[in-house]
Amino acid sequence: MDVSEFRKRGKEMIDFIADYYESLDNVSPVSQVQPGYLYKLMPREAPETPESFEDIRKDIETKIMPGMTHWQSGRFFGWYPSNSSFPAMLGDMVSSMFNIVGFNWICSPAATELETVVMDWLGKLIGLDERFMAIKDDGTEGKGGGVIQGSASEAHIVAMIAARERVLERLQALGKSDEDIDAIRSKLVAYFSDQTHSAGQKATNIIGCKARTIQSDKQFRLTKGALMTAVEEDRRSGLVPFFVCATFGTTNTAAIDDIPGIAGATESEDLWLHIDAAYAGAALVCPEFRPLAHGIERADSFNFNPHKWMLTNFDCSALWVADSSHLVKALSIEREYLPRVKGSTSFAKDYRNWQLPLGRRFRALKLWFVMRICYDSKLD
């Protein structure tokens, strides 16, 4: 496919997408196919000679479309929304055009710096405290900052890794030996309610710590009293509490945990507080809902998904930390082929050290498009 054909086919696909959205509410939102349907329709081997775009387009309509669940349909209520928008699609197109692997600043300075800027924009838009901003109002570098993850599950894991790094650093400062630290790793405990998303349990499985599930109250909330009881029991048993997840909008009932009470407990017990607001966090764009989130300013990390309720196509999960040093120290590995910029680091962040993978897409572009085209009045 040369540039001339790309122009032609690209315009055709834009029309195809527009037609799809215009007729989307007229089709059944749920696929009716059976498992294995596509395997029966496909050749057993990849084609040995190039096939025409027309044939591929026809297969999309006759083979792929029947097996699609239409998440963007106005008639689809299967899960929490995963909303898209045309500005986000256009931003994704530009990202695909550049096709960078943006693991550090020097890979594409604009990709890193736009993410830093846009995450500060977004943090301010939902009312986050200045301690979560990469750049303070006076223009100086902050200790915190935001980073775009692929999902809230990834954000959960990353936050838990940072929490583990912090508690082990503090134990080392108290004189614990390397042998002591290795033994303590298996005694670390993370706390969740029985309403916390499954991402919490998965995170503990991945990093190898213990998980303590606490029964929620009659309003399906995690409370300070229940948390403190669990922490005290575990300390008496020789375990080392280090991480608590409080939820702003649980998956089952959209309940809001006792965030102010939990924040008080985590401060007194020196535990990392992560706020999972994957779904409901977008509501904080509206100032009238912010009193519901009282206490999040005291958290160590906060996460919500613009790809759920803020018009930004998957994947775009926004994670902020109040102090990025623990995250960077835990995930930073230096190699000759990963050069760093010397001097000011305010905008020269290496986001590879803020996430699990090395490479990363230019995801800030689609969020930038959404915030500029749909900004403020349409978002709230």
C-alpha cells in the first residue's frame, strides 16, 4: 500500500467508522455467535500472496462484525461504560502515525512533555491536590506527578510496588539487614474490602505479598474501624502491613469507602493509601461531586480511567502519585541503551520507570485532543 492508496483507503475507513456510529443503535449490542465461530470461517494458514483491501473490508463486515459486542451502543449496559469519541479516535490516528516507542524523554521529547502537561491539566480538572502535580503553580518541579497506564489493574500493581519500596526503605533506615529485608517481604500485607476490584488480589499475586480481605459494612464500604482491627491483628501475628486500597465507586455497587477515616488510619499506621476511582473518578470533573471524595488529598496514589467515562478511547488509565521517588527507585533499571538527559528533570521524565513495560505508546495525544475539543463545559 503506497501513499496514494493509503489516502484513498483511509478516507474510506473514516466513512466506514462514521457509518458504523450512525447506525450503531439499530443493531443488537450483543453478539449471537458461538465459541469457535471465527476459526471455522478462517483459512488454516496466513495468505502467501497479498490480498485486496476490498476483500479485507468485506471480511470485516461478514466475519468480524457478527462476533462483535458493541460497547459504544446506546443499548449496551453490560458493564461500566468504555466511552469513545471522535476526537480521541483522531488523536489515536496521529499517535499511530508517529508510532514511537516512548520509554524515555529522548525517544520523543514531545511525547513525554505532553503527558506531563496533560496529566497536570487532568489532575486540576478533577480537583486533585497540588501535591499530585508534576509542576507546581510557581513553575517549580513537584515531588508528585501523573502517568498514563494501560488499565487500573496496571496502576494498582505499580502503586503496590511503590508502596513496597517505601516500607522496605524505611525498614533499612531502621537498621534491618538485607537478610531481614528478604524475610520481611513474605510478611507484607495489603488490605482490601470484599468489594475491592479483583485487580487488588491480582497485584498481590504478582508482587508476592499477602492479601487481607476485610468485610464491608451494610453500605458496602470499607471502614476505618474494620481496617484498624485487621491491621492490629496482623501486627500481633508478626506480619507487616504496608498497603491499603480504598475505592471511590466500587464495581459492584458504586459504593464509596470511608476515605477520610481510612486516610487517618493509614497515616497513623504508616501505610500507603491507594485510591481506586477507576469508574467514578471522572465524576470529579463536576465540583458538586467533590465533597464525596473528601480525603483523597491525603492519599499516596490516585487512579481513574478516562477511558471509562471521559470520552477517551481505551486504553487510558490516569495514575498520580504524591511522591514519585519510590516508584522510580523501585522500577528504574539503567542500561547503556537507555540514555538519560542530564540537568533539569522537570519535563525530562523517563516514564519507563513509572510503569511495568519498557515501551509505551503516545497515549497523551488522544487525551489532549479530548480535553481541547470537549473541554470543561462538555466534560461536566
